[in-house]
Amino acid sequence: MFQGLRFRLLVSYLSVMAAILSFFSLWVYFRFNHRLYQQSEQLDRKLESIAQLAAPYFSRVEDLGHHYLKSNQKLPWEELVNSEQQSIEWFDEQGQIIASQGGFKLSFSPQVGFLTLRRKPFPIRTYTYPIFSEDSTTQDAFLEGYIRISQATEDITTVQQELLWQLTTGILINLVLIGIGGFWLTHEATAPIEESYQQLKQFTADASHELRNPLTAIQTSIEVMLNHPERVHPKDMKKLVAVASATEQMSRLTQDLLFLARTKTPVSTVENAWKPTSVNEILQNLVDLLEPLAEDKEITLKYQVLANVAVMGEPAQLSRLFSNLLQNAIQYSLPQGKVSVCLAKQNRFCLVSVEDTGIGIAPEDIPFVFNRFWRADKARSRREGGTGLGLSIAMAIAQHHGGKITVTSELGVGSCFKVYLPIYYGI
């Protein structure tokens, strides 16, 4: 019970933290991308500025070539150029290189505008600026050459992938650490609740056990009085019958509470009573036993065997499980109704379905039908002697035997309870 609670708390905690970390990582990723593109735009403006600074000196470079660049004269673009990461190349109108300056050369013809070259180890961003001159005679502009500014830069895609990988790795590592811490926190958080629950369960078991003796004495006294009606005033007989009915109901309630309180007993203490048990034999006995009750309510009780299987368990508990389901089906079925019991095999499980044509259960009530003391119609259940523990006991027995119970229902149509228990194949 508490292991499932801890697991749900841990999953919820991890889900919240994963959502927070993912949101934060996305924010970092998009902010970093925005910064990268801003830097890319700044780089383009820088390359364009260098080209514009070098443009007025194109004629001198064209005339003197490398000699002009190697002269002691300070050139205006030198402060902006990193000799290792950048280069400046001058071309004539045919695209033939005239001179170059910087840490590398590119072996392709100039192309006007911006261009990114995917080269190792780093991509190169280039900007080619065309140089035009004006004919003094015709006043027409003609192409004189090109200036190409290049700079090695990090590939934005590579940086994005690296950032994404680091963020993902960071999230996973953090989730592992959060999971370890969350496991400890959930254990510490549920420890007081579990302790209180164990104390409450022990109190319920002790109280139920102690109540059995006075209830037995009351029942015995009432039975003696009912067996000698001549000693009872006729006016008190009706009250005495009501007391007997209430005492019987209290006795069943204490037995049910005691059973539920002891359901979580460690397996090692109860497995000695387990043995291979024929499910068909249990169901057949119950059908024979409850058939008169069904006939009194004008209800047809049918039993179908599709597979004869055995399970490992305690026969008395298994009989109580199916008895609770059958009695519920008969109790809540209307006259002229039908209750069908079917024994089948599904994979490695024994499947017992109990289907009725009763009043049904509302969809919003289905998640609560196995809760202790829960009733869809409290007034009718109390009037008919129900305690609200029958389905809780059935589910507890099924889970104790490694199985489960599912339910489907529709108001005004009926309900179907399916019990799954592991099949015993022998050793």
C-alpha cells in the first residue's frame, strides 16, 4: 500500500522537476541561440566595415601588390583584423588574386555578398565587396575588382548541438540525483503516516477481537429468549428481533474488520494454510448454496465452466471472495433478473466473471466500489444489512493471492466483476 503511495509521490515529484528543468533548459537554449545569431550579425557588420575601410586603398594595392601591404605604413583596417583568424584578399575584375593579408587563403573565385564555407576545423564566413570606378570621360561606372574579407568562426549548428547535448545530459543527471533524493524524501514523508496506519490497524484488530466476546454473550442471551417466546411479552418480541438482527450485523462487522486488519500478515505466516484449490469446486458449491436465495428473489443463477483450473491459495478465503461477489450480484439484481458466473482461462490466469442484470453502478462511483465502508446507496445498504466491506474483503483476498478484480458497469443494465488469479500448474 505505502510502496505504491511512495512510488506515485516519487513519480509526481520527478515529473514536476523534469518539467521545471525542461522549461529552464529551453529558455537557456533559445536565449543562447538568440545570442549566437546576434554575434553572427555583429560579425557580418564587422566584415562589411573592414571591406569599406579597405576599399579606398584598392588602387594602391593593385599597383604595388604585397609590397604595399608589407610597408611600414599603418593601414586603417589593421586594428580590426586578427591575422590568425581573418584574411583580406584583393582581386582584379577577372577574379584573379592580386594580394592577400591574414592567416589563410581561400582557393575559389570571389562571390559578391556574404557566404559561409563549411571547412574543418572551423567554418569560414566571407564577405566580398565589389569595387567600382567611374570613367572620367563617359561618367560610366565599371568594375575594377573585389575585396574579400574572411573570418574563421564556430559553426552555429555544431554549437547548438553541443549545447543541446549538454543540457540533455545535465537534465538526466539532475533527474537521477533528484530521484535518489526524492526516494529518501518520500520515505521520510510517509513514515509517520505508515506508523499511524499500523497503529490504527492494530487498534482495529484488537477492538474487533475484544468485541467478539460481549457480542457472543448478547447473541447467546437473545437466542435463549427467542427460543422461549412464552417468557417474553408479545409487545417486546418485535424489539427483541430487531436487537438480534443488529447484534448479528455487529458480529459480522467485527469479523470483517478483524479479517481486513489481518490481511497484510506476512506471507510466510499464512502460506502454510495454502494448497492447490479447484476453483470449479468452490464455485459449484457456492452456486448450489446460493441458488435458493436467488430463487426466492426470482433471479436466474447460471454457472458456466469453460476451463477447469486450480489456484494456489486458502480455500476458505477464496470461497469468501466469490461468495461476496455472488451475494452482491443477487442482492442488487431485480426480480426476473439474471446472474451469470463463468470460469475460464486467460493466458496464465484463472478468470472468474460474475455478471448481473441489476441496478448498475454510476461511472463516477466505479473508482470507489472497493473502498471500505463505501456505498452508492447508504440507506438501502444499511436496511439490507450490508456493512460496505464485502468488496473490500474480496479485493484484499484477490491481491493477497497475487490477483486482482476489475469491474465494468452501466446504470440500469448491470455490472460485471472479473477476478484474475494466477493458475497453479504444479511442480
